[in-house]
Amino acid sequence: MRSDIRRAMVAVFVARTAANSGLRVVYPFLPAIARGLSVSVPMLAAIVALRNLGGLTTPLVARIAERTGRRRLMVAAMIAVTAGCALSAATSSFAVAAAGIVVVGIAKPGFDIPMQAWFGDRVPFSRRGRVIGITELTWALSLAVIVPASGFLIAATSWRAPFVLVTLLAGAGTFAVLRGIDSDVPHKREPRPLTLTSPRKLMLAATVLFSTAAEIPFVVYGQWLEGTFSLSVTGIGLFTLVVVAAELSGEAMVAVMSDRIGIRRMIIFGLVISAVAYASFSLTGDSLVRAILTVAVWIAAFEVTIVATIPFVSELAAESRDRLLSLLAVAIALGRASGALLAQPLYSVGGIGIAGGLSALCVLVALFLVQRAGRRVQFSHGPPQRG
């Protein structure tokens, strides 16, 4: 691996851990944060849904990258993550804290799109699954580092603690990007038009569906753990270690296996196992052991799906990676926003079982779309795509 790639991966590892933490600390502690801001959980969940629409801004990000270069966008995004978390930590106003949460939601895909396209242009497709899989380990690491600590700190201090931690980490991430990724300002603007072919449309639609499916339990699992198993915020933080282990397993599977067995096969495998896991939520009852197993399988399968989707989609439009990856971020944002809006009503009506049932249905439709897209794909370079 080239030295500039290794150096960039270290920088991305630090920065993306911070950006992911800015998103992830909200989910398990929705009740605690809502209490601290004196608002209802559904009201805060609505802000999470609005935050998730931040991905809708990414087509603009792709066009800016063509003019300014990708590193500048990564730096700007990390500054925004730092500012957003600092804003939420420094206020008692729900409106101001909500604004900070939304800023992080806009900044996160603003970092990911140029980062993924940067690696896409420099890493051959035959090794891209491994590289993207390694960068995606930061999703699990953010949960491992920040959320358990946040559970203890919230109990000892206040709901502000997670936002303070992420502010400090995001500042370090900004510095890491400045030092670790070489400037790539283009000598001239080169627009890269994108045509939405059938496989590209099918993959985007599938992404909306499996993102919706995942967001539904993500939003309500904190309430589920509190209400069904009487876990405290500290207990939820510790339970999150199960999620971390599952995520690391899924991401590691893609990093180790995808370049050997085929990226599309990894996506299909993840979707099939996801459907089984979502359907199993109705069988957990009041058993914490069954709940742990179901959550572990769900998370691992979702990580396999989303992490394998990124390099697959990046190769569907080699001539315009930024633009198609930006649309992938839009699809994820629409899915997450839809899931966040559906989660509370579903949970209120039928608990985790009904929520999981709808998620399973979404994933089965996504599986059908991915299979159709795969039959129409022929990559123009790199090793033959198996799957």
C-alpha cells in the first residue's frame, strides 16, 4: 500500500471516529437528552429525523469537490462537526441544541463523500473493499469509545457530556486531516456528468429501503431497553458494547472477505441475514439473552450490507464517483429520515415486534432490487466481479 494511502487512512480513522460519534451519541441516550432539554422523546426524535436529511445536501458537495478539491471539503466538514457539538454542549435551549445536532448531520456526509471518492480514485477495485471496510471500522469504534463513557458521564454529570467529548475529538480530527491528507486542489474545474442508468437507480432505491429498515430499531432501542429490561443509562451504555462487537464483526467480514467472494454477494448475504434478524425482534419477549442475540445479528448483517454497498456503488460510476456517491448519501439520508419518523408511531402501536416486522419487509424488497441490479452490471475495469 502506498505511503500516501496509509497516511490518509490514519487521518480518516481519527476524523471519522469523531464525526460518527457526533451522530451516534444521540441514539441510545434519547430519553436522557430529552429530559435534560425538557422536551418529549418524540420531539427529539423528530430532530434526529431532520438531522438525517443532511445527506440531501451532498449533490452540492460533489459539485464543490470538482472545483475546490476533496481535502478542503473534509476539513470544512470536520470544523462543522466541532462547531455543532460545541453548540449543543453549551446551551440549555432546545432550539439551539437542535441546531447543533442538525449541523452535525449535514457535516457527516459532507466528509464521507469526498473521502470515499478520494480512495476510489486511488485504490484499485480489487482492493477497495478492504480499504473501505477498514475506514468503516470507525463507525463501531465511535460507539466503543464514546457511548459507554457517555453513559457513565451522563449519570455523573449531565446530558451535555457526550457533546463535550465529541467536540474535543472532532478538533483532533480536523488537525489529522490537515496533516495527513495531501492537498488536491484541481488545476481547472472538470465537471463529471452522471447518467442514472437502471443499475444505479436500483441500488439507490435498495439503499433507501435498507436504511429505513435499520433506522427504525436504532431510534427506539434505547426506549426498548429502558422499558422492557429496566436498564439505566449506564446499563444502556454497557449494552452498547454488544452493538460494537457486532459492528466490528460485520465491518471486518467485508474488509477480509469481500474482495475474494464478490462485493455483490456480500450485500445479498447481509440483506438475507438482516431480514431474519428484524423478524426475530417479535420473539425476544422479556429475555435479555434473546434481545442481545437479535441485536448482535441485526447490527452485524446491516454493517455487512452498508459497508459492501459503498465500494460497489463507487464502481458503478467510475467516471463520476463523487456524484453517484452523493446520491448514495441522499438515499441513506432519506431512508434514515423515513425510519426515524416511522419508529416512534410503530413502537407506540406494537412495540419492537411491529417495528421489526416493517424493517424485515423493507429489506426483502431491497434484496429483490439488488439482485436485479447485479444482473445488469458489467464493470469496465478491475478484476471480474463475482457474485
